[in-house]
Amino acid sequence: MPPDLASLHGGSLLLAWQLKDKHVLIVGSGDVASGRIESVLVADARITLVAPRAGLNPLTQWFIDHSDRITYHDRLFSGPEDLAGVDMVLTAIDDVEASRKICALCRERKIPVNVADIPPSCDFYFGSQIRSGPLQIMISTNGRSPKLANIIRRKIEECIPEHAGEAIEKVGELRSKLKVRAPGVGGDVGRRRMRWMVDICSSWDMEELALLDDKMMARLLDEGWEKNQVPKLEDIGGHAKKSASHTLENGGPLVPTALGFVAGVAAAALFVLVRRP
């Protein structure tokens, strides 16, 4: 059924922006700037930081001292020359007029820019984020309510299976090994690879997927992929760890799998709807 066109507005295009080896200019030195630095380092980008040393946040100073991907300049933003060779600009300063001037310079040069606390001067927003290894989840209110985004993030975070990040790492390794064994893009092989990986992820718990090692992956490919089957963890030499049982306040079981995660997201969404005037 097609979507209601009247509802297709007011949002943002959510992307996983690839910044590896890109050059990001950050202007600022406080709490917000340190958060921006951490986010950009996670994305494997190079950072030029421009801010007077006198106002450096302790965490910002720690990043400067310990990361070889940060070039630090102890001064204020000096003008267009600071934008040479820059792929993205993030400002986090208290000077609104200076922030707007930086934004204008960036837009003249078609450099994507984010100006903290001034939504009209942002080409993109930083949402409230959850990160566990390769798993990243962003909750965005499109600049309307960062506090509500943070509340929703905590509710979703409580529902993520404990071993989700490790499981994703291992599934990624298994997928790479499968592509080596059964190479090709699209076609029957590609479709069969996709179906088999879907069956594995649907049949195994997160905790079981997180236990996979190279030896078990080899057996899983030999006894699963080659025979078009989905073996159990025990069939390939693994043994699931016994987790302490978890219960809800009413005594019912707590689902520690993707089903529980989905339920948590739905609950968080309901929370927001109930709070809306």
C-alpha cells in the first residue's frame, strides 16, 4: 500500500556518513566540542581543532594529547583560510555571530556544516546515539528536542541484547568468509547467500552468534552452507553460556533477542506519542 503523501515531510534523510580519512574542522573547546571530536574519531576521520587553549574542556585536552589524528591550533577561527581542504565543519562556540559567519563561509564553498544550537545553520544534525562495536543507532528529533531524544535513547538502549555488538562483528566475518567461498554479485548465488545468512541470523540467538570463532565458522560453512542447512551451535562445536534468567516486574520472561529489541523500540515510540500534546 503506498504511503500517505501528506505525511512525507518534516524529517531528515538519515545516513551513515562515511568519513574515513576525510578532513573535519571542529571549532570550539567545550563539552559539545569534545562530543563532536569523539563522534568524528569513531568515523576514522582526520580532525583540525581550532580553539583557544584557555577554554579547553579536560576531555578535549585528553583527545589532543592522545590522538595522532588531531591537529590542534591554539587560536580563534581565522577566516576562509581555515576551510582550505576541509570536507566538513562542526562549530561548538558561544559566539552566535561568529558561528553564523562560519556557516555562511561554508555554504559559499558547499562544505557541509553543523552549528551547535542553531538549527537553521545546520546542514545535518547530531542525534542521540547508541554505539556497541559496529552497531550504531541514532535517534533524531530534527533539532526540536535533544532531551526527548536522550530519554528515548536510554529506553531503546535498555532493550538491546547484551551481545549485539559482538554478534554483528562475528556475522560480518562469517559473511566475508561466505563471499570468498561463494563469490559473485547478484544472481542465484547471491540470492542463496542472502537467504542462508537471514536463516542463520533468525535461528540463532545474539549470544550464540557472538560465540562464533574461526573454527566454528569453518564448520558452519562446511556443514551448513554446503549442505544448505542451518546447524545449531552445538552441532559445530560450540556451547552456549548459561545466562542468569531475567524477568519483568510482573514475573514474565524478558526476551533477550531481537524480538525484545523491536518491542523496546515500539515502547519508546509509544512513550513519545503519549507525551505529545
